[in-house]
Amino acid sequence: MAKHANLSTTSHLHLVPSTDFVSIQVPLPLLGALQSAKQGFAELCFDTGFQVVSGMMERDRETLCGPKGRHDPDRKASRAGSAPSRLTFGGRQVAIERPRVRSRDGQEIALPSFGYFTQRDPLDARTLEAIACGVSSRNYRRHLEPQPAEGKESSVSKSAVSRRFVVLSQKQVRERLAAPLSDFDVRIVIMDGIVLHEHTVLIALGIDSDGRKRVLGLREGSTESEAVAKALLRELIERGLPTDRAVLFLLDGSKALRSAARKVFGSQAVFHRCQVHKRRNILEHLPERMQPSVKRLLEEAWSCSDAALAKRRLEQLATSLEREHPGAAASVREGLDETLTLQKLGVDPRGALYRTLRSTNPIENLNGSIGVYARNVKRWNGGSMVQRWVTAALMEAETRFRKIRGHRELAALFRTLQTFDAEQKTATAQRVA
């Protein structure tokens, strides 16, 4: 069958769930499309969309007022001309003539279709999505679909986008810092800080019994201090983080974070020291020629499933370094037992769970995503701005979270933690007695 293109055609769009139809006239700019396919198609879509919106509003008015030109003594509303208005369309606000309807007593009646299209949620979502994709507020307009040259738009300038993002990110901060944690079965907590323009934001990442990750909370301060860490942990407890059971903390070696967790959680805090950070600290004390061999010895020790054997190997390494490199030897011994916590808890060094939990990489990767999200910020204006951007980046990163590698091995780990928990409670009861 031959197909012929006319200069105009009529498309019928079905409005769900209503059984009504809206008919619109769609001009096909064939000559313009040949000259500029991109602009011609964009204008076609924009014009068609406007006709759909206008048709739906007119249909709402007809439903309220009845067919135009037909007298109806029982009608409950009447046409009242039109008024210039704005609605969200294609990530911007555009001007449109809004049909008006008044009740018999003179009260304005809102059109359902106009109420739907004027919601700011689509505009807000488009703004957050654009910033998450690396679009600066200055270039926001450029990433939107083009509209006809004669079209009037707003809410796309640099200042408008910035103001909108400030409001949205402030809302995210309020929601994130108040979200309850009682429905999240947290047994593993990873803590680390990120520095942005003289401000340190301490972040707590939780892992539940199913291997799902969740950003538990954050706290802004000048340094990664014990006071900031304690404030963050106490805030998490107020929001529902349990303190009546053992919790495994993965830390990078920060004494301030460890001290804060110990003071807040007491004997229920179980610590594992990041092996990647520990290895880096040890190697920094050694000349370059010795680093490969020492690195190999460290990995061999940490790959032992027997914690006692691994400890002996590490102590032997420290002894061999004592004479020539006492700083490296001291670094090996410092926190040695806590680098072997996973072995003590029965986690197989050959398994995926061990590779996941042996380091703080899960939260290091999260910190990296914050840097990518905020790469367009040229000037930081105080701690509240830092907190807003970090919160927005974390919430965007959460949309890409997956279960951790080795999550099927978590059940055995948590059973061991429960045994540890019971032993701690028994020991406490005996001391009290």
C-alpha cells in the first residue's frame, strides 16, 4: 500500500482512563525538516504537546460547562474566557493560555488537567537529574529539548536553577537526617570522612542482613574528630540504630572514630581494621625496593583462615623489620589484631564476603561518587552548602546501590556475631555479680 504525506493530518489521542478523545491538528513541516531535521522535529513535538495540553483543558471545560453555544439552564458552571498562565513542560516553565471556568456563584473552578501539568514535581526531578548527570546550572538550558523560537520560557536561568536546587537539597537534608532506622537491620557499619573546602563530612554506611547498603547519616565538622563521630552515632541511635547487639565496625584506622564507637556502643562494638589502609601505612615506612616483598608477606598472612597463624606471621614480619626499619615494624604491630577480625569471626579469606569487608572500599567508592557529583562547584559557601551537596550526592548514589558481593555468606557471619554478643552479655553479668 502506498503511503502519502499530507501537509497536515489529524491525530486522535486516547485519554486514559476516560473514554473521551481529543483531536489535534499536527502540521508536518516537511520543507523545514529537510533544512533542519533536528529543529523541525523538535518544533513539531513541542507544538503537538501544546495542542494536547490545550485540548485536554478545553475538554475539561466542556465537561464542566457543556458544549459551547448550547444553552443549558441546568449547567453548574460557565466559561469565563482565558488567562495567561505557566506550566511545566520539558524541564522548564512555559507560557500558555488557560481556559477559565466559574461556578454559578462566581467562584473560580480549577481544571483537573491544568492542575496536573502545573505540578512542580516534574521540574524538580528534571533539575536533580541534570545536576546528577554533571550539568552545571549555567548550562541547564542547553541540555533541554529545544522549543520554538517564539516560545516563552522561565525557570531555566542559572540563578533560577541554583535557587531551585538549594530548596530541593535543603529538603533532602531534612528528610535524610530525620529518616527512621528501626526498619533497617543494621549489623555492619562503615565510617569515613570526606573533606570539601575546609569542611569534613563524616558519613556512616550500613549493611543489613540481606547485604543491602544504606547511607545511615552524615555529620559536618571541621575535622574527623571524636566529638563529631560521637554526635553522628548518637543521632543514629535516636533514629533507631540498635545498641543492644554486637555491631561490626569497618574503619580505616582513625583513632577518633574507633574511640567514639567504643564510647557509644561499649563492648557491643566489634572492630575490623581496613587492610588496604594498614598496608599503605606500613609500606610508606619502607624504601621502594622492599615494598613488593613486604606487600606479598602481608597478603599471605591476611589470606590465612587461621587467625592465630596469621598473627604469628605478622609478628615475624615485624621482628624482621625491627632493626633496619623500626617505624615499619611499629606500624605492623599497631592494630594488628583488628586486621584479623574477619578471620576470628569465621569469614573465609577465599570468599567474596572477605574481599568486600577486608577494606573500607564500599564507602571509599561512595566518597568518589560525591567528588564526581560536585565537580562543577567552583566556590563553596559554608558548611550548610557542603552538607546539602553531599546529601544530594549520597541520595543519587543510593539509586545505584546493589547488594554487596558475598551477601550469601552474611548469615554465618551474623550467627557468629550473635554468639559474640551472648558471650559479652554473659561476661558483663558475671562482672556485675
